[in-house]
Amino acid sequence: MDITALLTPDSIVQRLNVHSKKQAIQEISAVAARQIGVPEREVFDTLLQRERLGSTGVGNGIAIPHGKLVGLDHLSGFFFRLSAPIEFEALDDQPVDLIFALLAPEDAGADHLKALAKIARILRAPGMVDELRDADNARDIYGLLTRAAAAAPVS
């Protein structure tokens, strides 16, 4: 799974100003809908429905909300660095300030899971979260994520 197939510099928002998990999902949905051509409400409902199954806050200030959408023809990723951490019901009970959202076609099957695993490996790389938090702009964030993806082991 090549991260550049999921993520572009335009799908990175470096200072998302939100105050709640629901507001974050609304903003993620708006950005994603504009880029993938799917109605914002469908993206929002898909992500919110997944969150109701259990939080996608994986710990260390990171959340990876994801879902499958009818009408989407390829996996799409979006990265958000929040202006301030928010409560996200994360596994470690810590607030979240880094969000990597993944949207997949309804029939993505194993590709969806492989992409989630790759994203998790990238974000767990030593020092990665600190570098992402310190990056100056979206291009720098994109460079960090793609460089880490190239170095991440394939499974």
C-alpha cells in the first residue's frame, strides 16, 4: 500500500480549529467531500457510525477515523493536525491532536485493512508524532508521512 495513493498535499490540514469530536468529524467530512466528490452528509454519517462502534482514538494523541462509502472508487486519506487537542474517547484516555482519516470504497475488503495497518505503522514510527506536531506546513507534513511510509516495513 503506497501512502501517496491515499494522500496528497491538498488532503492535509495543518491547523484545524475544532472543540469536539463531533465538530472534528464534521470538518473532516467537509474537506473529504470536496476532494472525493461524495456528499458531505454521507461522509459524516459513515464516520460517525464507525465511531459509535468504538472510538478510533488509538492513543498517543492520534485518531484514525475510517469508513466505507458507496460510490467511492478508490481509497482516500486525509491528515489533520488540530490547533488544540480535543477529547476523542481514545484508548489511553488522552486528548487527540493528530487525525488521519481513511475513506474506502464499499467493496475495498482487505485493501481497507492494509491501509489502516500501514497508517498505524507510520504513526507509531519512533519520533513521528513529535515531528508531525512540529512541522511548519502541510508540505512538510506530507513529506514526513511519505518518507515514513517508504521506510515502513511491508506486511
